[in-house]
Amino acid sequence: MKQYKINIHAHSIFSDGLNTPYIMALEAKRLGFTSLVITDHFYGFQLGKNNHFSMTVEKMKMLKRACIEAKKILPVIVGLEIPHFGQEVLVFGGEAIKNILKKGLPTHEGLIALKRETNCAIVLCHPSEDFDILELIEICDGYEQYNSGCDLFRNNRNRGGFRDKVSWCNSDAHHADSLEVGYNVVDSKITTESDLIKYIKSGKQPLHFLKGDKMISVEPNEFEKKVSKMSSDEMKEASDEAVQKLKNTFQPDDLIWINGEQVPAGPYLNKDNTLRGV
Ligand SMILES: [Zn+2]
């Protein structure tokens, strides 16, 4: 069986990474990767306004231009990392990404619609310890079993309990040097966006490695074991319940968790005080 090395989560200078796509492509090639995947951040219009690391339509054009040079070294695939209900997800699919950058962060229903309409792929990043949002599991085609950018092991427990979801081990590299800290080995050559989307949705589990070729395997936690034993009806019921819970309205001063920080809900609320997709 042929084996190909890939890391699907990395950042460049177009958000909070330290290197250009060209330098990252040079290093990815040296390390034996099949392609380079860049997933810069987009924080939405409200939060993004005060965050110079956030992607914009203009910056995406610049990133694509920079990728022309990088592609002379190695195939480059561009995704986007966005907050969604207190977690973060990677979005793959040019049409969906264009839509998000233009219209802002989607609500959960918006993301479901986008997925249906554009066939994009969604991968849940670094699920945190208190992660139990079933409808996020439902919408994601895959999830990060391991993210070597997370210092705390509790944010890196095996998510293998989520049957039929492809799990990933990514480096979340913010500089070229860390591209190889966590990576995957797959049996097909992924060099284009559609190759990647197809693989993410394939249900085929990649092999996960840490730098130095150490293979990772960790036991699923209690929540994951519980989810994996649910019938699809039970799963749907629990998911509907969770979605309903998320439709509850918030007050602007209510504190909500975003990326590990408690912040006032104000900037994340829709006009009817429901939570935006954060
Ligand atoms: Zn990231």
C-alpha cells in the first residue's frame, strides 16, 4: 500500500502564522509531505474588526496569489478555520469559504445549509475537555483526535468513539518548523481541495503520528463511549435537544466561553439575541 503524509491544519502570515506559504511549502516538501494545507483564521466581522489576524476577502486574494509561488514547490490546499459554538472548525471548499468571508460567520443552521449546498467538508479542531456538543459532532465530517498545538493533554484525547467520523492528528503549525509535530499517513495522494474533501468524507481512518514517527493511540473517553453506543435515533434525539438548547436566547452581558476565554455574549448575538455561530 502506498502511503502519503499530510497535515491538514496550519497557519501562515495571512492570519497568526509566522511564515509565508512559500517558506512553508519548502519545509513541507523537505519533510516529505504530499501537499501543504493552509487553514488561516477568520473571526467574523465583529471580532475580526479588532483582530488583525483575521482573514478577509482581500487577504484571501493575497494568500491565493502567494500560493502561486508556493505551488511551484508543492501542491497547496487552502481551507479556513472559524469559531463555531465555542469550538473551532476547519472548513474545506472554496465556494463555502468565499461565502463565509463575504457574509460573516454562519449560524449553525447557516453552516448546515452551506454544507448541503456546497458539499464542503468540516473538521472539528482541538475539541476541549468539556466538549459535549452533539450537533457539532453531527455537522463535522471529521475531528482532530490530536492537535500538537494544544499543550494540555486533556484537549487531545482520542475522539475515536465518534463512529464514521474520520479522526486527524494535526500540528496546527504556526511556523514551518512545527509542520511535522503531528501528522497523518493516508493511502491516497491528496493534492487538491477535492481530493481532500473526498478523503475527509470517506470514513477511512488515517494513521496518526507525532514527530519522530511515534504512532498515537489513546482510549476513547466516557462521553465518546456513550455516543458510540447510541442508536442513530438516540443520536438524533440528543442532537435535536442540544440544538434546541443552543437556540435559547442570551443577554448581551451574559458570559459565554469562546476559545477558552469567558467573554460578554454581546458581539456574538444575532438580532434576536440567539448565539451566532461561535
Ligand atoms: Zn489553528
